[in-house]
Amino acid sequence: MNAEHPENQGPAVAYGKNRAVVDYVGPQVDCGRFPIKRAAGETVTVVAHAFSDGHDHIRAEILYRKRQQSEWAVQEMTYEVDDEWSASFKVLELGEYLYTARAWVDHFATWQSDLRKKLEAGQNITVELQMGAELILAAAATAEPDDARKLREWARTLQSPDSLARASDVALGETLTQMMRKYTDKSLAVTYDKELAVVVDRPKAVFSTWYELFPRSCGQGGKHGTFHDCERLLPEIARMGFDVLYLPPIHPIGQTNRKGKNNSTLAMPDDPGSPWAIGSSLGGHKAINPELGSFEDFQRLIGKAGEYGVEVAMDLAFQCSPDHPYVKEHPEWFRWRPDGTVQFAENPPKKYEDILPLNFETDQWQSLWEELKSVVLFWIGKGIRIFRVDNPHTKPFIFWQWLLDEVRRDYPDVIFLSEAFTRPKVMQRLARIGFNQSYTYFTWRNTKWELEQYIAELTKTEIGEYLRPSFWPNTPDILPQYLQYGGRPAFIIRLLLAATLSASYGIYGPAYELCVDQAIEGREEYLNSEKYEIKQWDWDARGNIRAVVERVNRIRRQNPALQSIRNIELYPIDNEAMLCYGKMTEDKSNIIVTAVSIDPHHKQSGWVRLPLHKMEIDPRRPFLAHELITDDKYIWQGEANYVELDPRIMPVHILRIHKGLRRESDFDYFM
Amino acid sequence: MNAEHPENQGPAVAYGKNRAVVDYVGPQVDCGRFPIKRAAGETVTVVAHAFSDGHDHIRAEILYRKRQQSEWAVQEMTYEVDDEWSASFKVLELGEYLYTARAWVDHFATWQSDLRKKLEAGQNITVELQMGAELILAAAATAEPDDARKLREWARTLQSPDSLARASDVALGETLTQMMRKYTDKSLAVTYDKELAVVVDRPKAVFSTWYELFPRSCGQGGKHGTFHDCERLLPEIARMGFDVLYLPPIHPIGQTNRKGKNNSTLAMPDDPGSPWAIGSSLGGHKAINPELGSFEDFQRLIGKAGEYGVEVAMDLAFQCSPDHPYVKEHPEWFRWRPDGTVQFAENPPKKYEDILPLNFETDQWQSLWEELKSVVLFWIGKGIRIFRVDNPHTKPFIFWQWLLDEVRRDYPDVIFLSEAFTRPKVMQRLARIGFNQSYTYFTWRNTKWELEQYIAELTKTEIGEYLRPSFWPNTPDILPQYLQYGGRPAFIIRLLLAATLSASYGIYGPAYELCVDQAIEGREEYLNSEKYEIKQWDWDARGNIRAVVERVNRIRRQNPALQSIRNIELYPIDNEAMLCYGKMTEDKSNIIVTAVSIDPHHKQSGWVRLPLHKMEIDPRRPFLAHELITDDKYIWQGEANYVELDPRIMPVHILRIHKGLRRESDFDYFM
């Protein structure tokens, strides 16, 4: 396959004649070590850098196949610019596809091009026509009988031309060109020396809208909430436009070292404990906290949610309370201290006495890995296909790579979301080794510069090929300062940024819609956090932003441009408190421009510059900018257009751009 | 070596415990497919991205060796930022070195760091000290007897501390730390899965100053010049500061289709023909045109040049005149046309009737390759170690890769300069597969934007690791428009740009020093080009710039900062007609700032901003900027300093920055 290294060649007699070079094929992640990611139905646009020595014409094509197939499909590449070629293929099935590219010298095309130049320069072409005839006869020798006959006829015309003009018309004509392309000689084709992979997930891996909810807080009358109570809330969750309902761990909660309110080390008898302190005498990762309901109740919730188009996602937190059955059954999976106690989780000086980490350096790592895999398969067996993985960066990368590969082999529809709020390279590695979605730093990116830099990093670098961002304005662990200080407009701004910048986003509710902004003094943690106590929220509390949530999620569903993040383009706007960006579908039938004021306090305005040529909009004609939140309509024209946003009214415009408005009757649309 | 792929592991019992990750090691070229380049004595600074899960401390080290050695040398890496580590090693011998990196979790360092935090938080550390003792005892078990005894003693101190304070002093003390570093457990170290290569050339591959001279034009009294005549010019060439004397082909020149003056297809009987039309009845690539002299004369020239510190470089033009012996002896190496003639070189509609290309697609490519290799070895046998390769991009890449590898195996001191004025990816590929130096687009980069972009591309991207630019303001083929229109100042500007931007540069002389600017109308070719006729130059002609050439080359020799290109930094200057850039040695003992006006017509001035912090200069103190061409001295202070350049005087400042000037006595230096 590789012409670059003599030792990799087939018969020695051929390799020295391999003049084409395929220097690069992309997209590729980490030199091809890891696959790129796509969703079923998406397109992979392959780029190759290919050329030959001299001025010879070459051709190039991509080869692609599902990994388990043995035959390559082939797609001719188009020359773009600067020795770069491109071609696309659609990925339709879940699983893994491979792709690469090859190139070869096209002597006939080279000959045609030279002939054309010589004709233009008025040079004698008699001998050239003879040479062309030789090429045609060589092709005829490999052609099907009918084609061979035609080719030989054309060769004769070139060999003994009635007129040079007619002969050169034939030589350069489309029919002969097509036929010669068909029988092009690929025997000296050079194939790129790597086969690259693309993992194809279901579309929800790209476009999803998450709602995090503590089921125990869904009860009424002060009672511990149940799966049954969650069912009651499903219509509202669906109405707000969420399609993933993510539940914190639903397993029995440990008693030993249980945390009380506000993470106190002293729990009161009725404190429910943190759901992440998994395991008690009632069971561990394969059990359900009976206060929430039975397995039957859980599966009914999954079913009901499905009826509303909502999928239930589970938390995968591979850690144990001191009461977890593993501690007795598998003491070898834990780290024991010289005083005979099990090592609890620490990030000194912070202590998590209610949680024991698993010791992945145990000699018994193989049984540990198998057990953890069995946990995933257990819940897959109950109907779960989405897992939000808690702190994956505190378990070995090599473990995740193995686990995700193992699970995906049989269940390519499973989605794993990486909750790794940690250093950039660690987050990126987790995404590369197989997580389908990733929490991001969006939670702390507030200023225009920060947001623009971060969006560019996520979408315009190699990262965009493998890390699918999930934007979370809040989580039970994080109430960012921006939300603490900005009031209701801040909650609207961060929601709309998340929902329009990223294709996947989520909120921890109802704390979010209710604009809960009380933190522990000087911290980014909720005061009276739901992690340590049961809440009963008043979903209809004054000032809630449910209507905005419902509206933006509807806009996301109705506008395919918003269902991707990689299509985002930042547009200049002359105000440091404002951000503007656009997303378009590939066919440009759906164009959404979002303008956001990131100032929750003051009215802001600015002039945005739109790339009308990319939108295929005539700068000399007016066009319609339809504001989708308020249903306002603006007539805009040219690149520069004015936007004014008042946080007390609505700090965001989501504008659908209509290209039309050419004929007078179009004006009826909005008058 | 590789922890990432289970199948590459050693015993299955270990791989699951390999928690460290080495994500990337660099520099690397094309994913490690090709080596980076260095000169003997230079440093390779290796960067690794390495981390582990959790908050564990890791350590990392580079492994490096000469390819033929079996043992790795080891060098501990330093943590820089963002999970990036670095370490350096020097390459002293010619040939190839390999390097990679590995990382492992350092449990003792993690333990120390946690202990420190717990102490600061006032937590009880009794059990922690026990755990530390366990780690120390484990190290003792692997230590040399003396060290083991010390380690066990420390362990005892931690196990039964007289006082916690003293025990923690021991635990965190430098002595124990160093000892534990020495016996760190690398059994779970993870090594990056690629071994990267660096090719080490002799220093001239990096820093060289070329003078291209047609020996046949060195005669006197109208006679055909000889090697003997060249000898006469050596003192002046050396005085001007050149260390490579590059001769166009010295072989017999064909008679058939010989070109006349100005590339005319009609040669007069006394026209000498193009030296690139190689081969006649007198011989081919292994023969010398007897009009130039004998082999003895040639080797005497090589010897004499050596005495002046000048090395003779030969042209390697793998093509033939129709009279070349190969045509009869090896007709299979040429392309034959249906009319029985050999195909001559073409780039339609241009024809090179005096030159036949070799047909690398011949079935006899193996004998052709061997013959061409024997040509190189033949001249190596005559004492040649530098080849300027003519149009390498018109021969297969795979051939060059083989040839250069073959030659370099036995002669690692040979330097090949690629004369490929062609598309970017082709030029880059040639550099990657082994050419030591490369002609560049500098010849046509005239404006500030062009030059700054190009310098950044050449030095701040992966290209800088493998492509060593050679800057040529002119060649016998190219008289750029800038030189045609700018007069003598243009010649000075382009010379000084080449000499100060790049570590290697060359001129085609004496046409350059004499400011010959007459081109064929509307072309970039010399009128009455020396390629087709014998010249006898008046080296002392009025207006020549030999004094400037001599001065700039002396400055290059005396200032090591100018002997590299990768150390260049562009500095802002607020004038679009001016360029400013600096180069420093690693130890900052030599700092050169160059300011150039690229306007050959008008006086220009501007304020340059110097990065004083990088120069380690105190912005509150004056410093000395010593102009090395004119010997003028300026007292500068702060970042912003004024530069004024008049093309009628000298359009360039080459300033050596002296950091001193702190005490009054320093002022004596320039007063």
C-alpha cells in the first residue's frame, strides 16, 4: 500500500515507478491513532494532499468501508487548490468506518493538457497524435469489448487523421476523455500509508438537550420523591424541550460517614446523604435506592419518558460508600491504610469521607474491570443507552478505552458523556479515547474574548473532530459567579449562549429555571445544595424562565442549523459586551444568526457584520431577519446591521435569515 | 513500550496498572514519518505531553540514542505548563539519533505533596507517615546496600516519630526526596509509541554563504575561462565572505540542438551552449568539459578553495543533451517518440530541445537509479561534499529518498541543496525526504506582509524542523522585478534581507554585486544571459556593492545569532515600508536587531518596539545599539526606538544590542 518505503513494496520491479505521492489524508486525530467522530447521516469530507513530480496530471480517489467489510468503496476526488484534493462520503450505519486515499499519474490527461497548449501555440502536433493513439490503444487492451472497439476507432482517427483539427477535436472531446478516465491505469497508484477511522454514533450524540433532575426532590408534601413522581413531571420537561432526562445516581446511599446539609461531616438522622456515596447493605451499583422505587418503577419511567421523546440517562460514578458490598466482597479493590481503614477520597486538604475510590492499581484490576463493565451492561439490560460518567479523569485512561470499546462493540448506540472538569489535555484525551460527549469550560467562559477563543478552539482545530462539547451553565456542583451576580438576565444569557453555541447542552433544574443564585459565601457551590438534602421546588415560582427555555429549545428543534456546533462562524460586532455568530446548514436553506449581550445589567447595541457572500445574499437587496424568540421582523441590507439588546426585555436575538425579499409580494410576509 | 493498545503489552498482569499517558512527543515531522534536522553541536529540545489520571504526580524522561546504538541515554524532563514537559539533549555526531519519552506515576512525590497540604491544613498525619514509611521501605528493597540502610533509617523515623514535626521535616527533606527520586519505581512507566528521529548534519548545512559562478566566464582576454582562472578569483570570493563556491555543470556540453544567445534555437558555431545540456561525445556526468580543464585542475581548485575556507559545490542536473553517451548506451532510459526521436524536455508550449529528460518510468529504473547514484559517488570520490540539485521536483520523490539515504549512510557529511522553485507541498516534501537545504520563495517575497508571513511559515511551523531555507535574491534563471526596477539600493536591500533573515543564502555573481538589472522585456530572465554565452565581467565596475557584501558576511561570521534562522523573531515597526526582526543566541550573549527599509526610492523612518524582557534588558536603563555596517552607535532606552533609513546612504541597520551601559565608565565605550 505504501510507496514511500521500499521495504513495504510489492514486486521490486514496480515500486520505483510509483511517482505519485499521497502526503496527507485527513481529517485525522493524533496522527490517526484515534478515530474522528460523526453521527449517522453526516458527511465525512476527506482531504488529501497528493501530487507527482514534474507537471504530470494526477487523479486521486478515496477508499472507504465499514470496518468489518473487506471491499473498499471508491469515490473520485476533486482538485481544490495547492495540491489539495477532496471528496465526501456519507456514514449511514452506526459503528466504525475506515477511509484513506490513493493517487496515480494520469498520462492521458497530461497528454491532453500538453496537446491543448501546443495547439494554442500553433505547434505541429502530428507526432503528439501518434503518442495519444498509443495511450488509447493501451487502454483498449484492458477495456470491455464494446469500449475497446470504440477506443481503437479513436486511436485510428489520431493515427491517420483526415484533418489535424478533427483529430484534435476527437482527442480533446468529452466522450474520449470519459472513456479514458474509465480505463485509467491504476497499477502504479500509491495509497496513503494509514487507514483512518470514523466512529459513527446516533444523532443524539451530536444534538441533545439535557435536563438534570434529582428524583428524590420530585415528591410532594415533604415526602421523598420517587420515580413515580418523576413521571408526573415528564410532560413539563418535554414541553420545555428536553430530550434527555439525566438522573444523579439512583443507588442505595451509604450510612457510614454520610454527609449532612451543606457537606457537613455530621449528618442528622433524616439527612438523605449524597447520591454519589453509592452502596449500602441494600446493594451497590446494580441496586436501586428503594425510596425511589423498584426496578419495575424505573423501567416504567424509562418507558413513559420515551413516549414523551425523552430518554433517561444514568450517572456512572465508579466509587463506593464505605458500606458498599464491594468493600467486604472485594477488599482487594480498595486501598487499605496502615491503620486498617480503607482510604477515602481526598484532594488534600479536601476530604470526602463518605466516598471510597476504587484502587485501579490493584493486582486484581482485571476482575475490577470486568465487574465495572458488568455494571454498564446491567443497566443497558434495563434499557439505558446514555451514561453521564462522573469524574472519568480520576480513573485510568486505559480502563476507559477498554470499557468503551467493549461496550460499543455490541451496543454502538450507547452514549457516554464525560464529566471531566479538569486540565485541557486530560479532557481531550478522554474525548479521543471514546467518550461521545464532553463537559467543557463553557461553565466559566464569560467574556467575549474567552467565549470567542474557546469556540474557535473547540470547532476550528483538530479538537472539533473528536470532542463533542456539552455546554452546562450550571451543575449541582457549580453555581458560577456570573449567575450569582447577574440576576434573571444572567440566567437567560447563559442558557441562550449554551443553547445556540453548542448543539448539546444541559441544565441542572429546576434550580436553573428558577434562577436560584444563592451560593456559599465566596464559593461556586450552591448554598443548601440539593446534593445533601431533599428539595421541593415550586416550579411556578415568580421570575422563572421556563417560557424562555421552552422557546429556545423549540427554535433548536425547528432549525437544523442549530443542531451542529462545527458549522459555527463568529461574526464581528463592534461592542465588547456583545457576541454574534451564525450557523448554516450545508445547503444554506437554514441560516441562523445569534446576537447576545453578555452584559446582564445595561442596554447594549452594536453593528454586526454578516458574511453575505457565504450566505449567498445579494448585498444590494434587502433581506428579512426574523427574530424567533419575539417573532419580531427586521428588514436588513448589506453587511453591517444594527442590533440593540436590553437585558430587562431580552438580551438575545436569534434571527433566522430569509434570503428572499426580492419581489414586492415578499413584503407581505412581514407587513 | 506502548500502554495504549492492550495488544502491544507485555504480561497482561501489568498493563491495566499503567496509569500514565504520554500523549505526544515532539518535535515531530509528519507524525514522525520523517526526521527533524539539526547540525552537530545543536540542541534538540524535546517536548512531551504527559499526565496521569487523578491528581497523582508523575515524572517523565526522554530516551535518546544514536540509531546504531542499542542503549538509550536518559534525561529527566521538567514540568513546564499545561501537562507539557521538556528536556534537551545535544547532538554531537553526524548521522541519525532517535528520541522518545516515557512517564510514570511517582507515588512518593504524590504522597509528599498531599502531606504538605495536610500539614498546612493542620490535619493529623500519623497514618500518613506510616504510609510514607511503606513507600520508603519498598524503595529500600531495590536500593544499593548503603542507600538501603539510609532509607530504612528514614522509614523508622516516620514509623515511630519522636515528634511529628521532625518526622515531617525528614519526609519532605531534600535528602530523602533525592534518594527516592533515584529509586523511583519505573516498572509501570509508559513509553510513547513512536521513536522519533533527528538527522544530524555538519554545521554548514545550517550556516552557509554561497557564491554561484560560471567558471567559463572567469577567463581573460576573451578566452574561455578555466578552473585555473577560478583559482585567481578565490581570494576575492573569500574576502567577500563566501564559504561555498557553487559551479554550474562542468561537464561536456552537447552539440545537437545547442542553444544560442538568449536561448535561441539557432546556435552560432562559437556559442558555448547551456552547461545544463550535459553530455557529448567527450562524455557525460562523469566527465569534465576539457575547455574548463582536467580532473587534476578541478581537484587543485577544490584544494586551493579549501585553503581559503571555501568549499566547491557541484551541480547535479540529472538530464542529458541528445549527444550524451547514455542515449546510445541506454536507450531504455529515455522516452522514444513514434517518429523514432527521443522526447526532449517540454513544459508546453516551452521546449528545451537541447535537453532530454530521463524516463523514470522505465522498466529499467533500477539500473538508472544505480547509475545516477554512481555519479554522486564519483564526485564524492573527487572530493565534493556539496551538491546543488537541479530541478529535483521533476524526478520521482521516491528516487531522491532512496538516493539521499544511500549516499548519507556512508557520507553523512554530504549536503544536498534542493533547487525546487515549485508548489509549496512539493518543496516541503523534498525537504522532508532528505534534502539538507532548500531554495525558497524568498526570491519573490518583496512586501512587508509577504516577508513576515513567509518567515513565520518557515520558522514557526513544523516546516522549521525539516526545511532549511536558502535565500537567493537572484539566480542565472531569475532576475526578479524588484531588482529590475530598484537600482543599486534594491540590490543592497535584497542582499541584506537574505543575509540577515536566513542563515544560508547565496547570490549568482558577479551579476549581483555589479547590480546587473537588464532583463528580457516583460520577463524575469536576464538579457544576454550567462547561461548561453561567455561573459567577462569587470569586477571593479563603478557602483558595485562588493564592500557591502564583504561587510555583511563578516557581520554574519562574527555574530553567532545570525547563524540560525529558527531563532528569528519579528518586531513591530510602524511603517509598512520597513521590516524589523531580531536574533539572539540561546544564552543571549549575542543579540542582533535588523531594521530594513524595503523602499529603494525614499527615505523611511519608524518606531520599532523591542521585546526588552526577552533580551533581559532593563527598560529603565539606557543600552547601546551598535550599527555594525557603519559602526555608528546609538543610545537607546525602553521598548520604542526610532530608526531612519535612507536608501541613498544605507537602507539597512544591523544593530548589535549591548546590554551593559549601567556604570558611567561604560559610556567610554562609544564616546
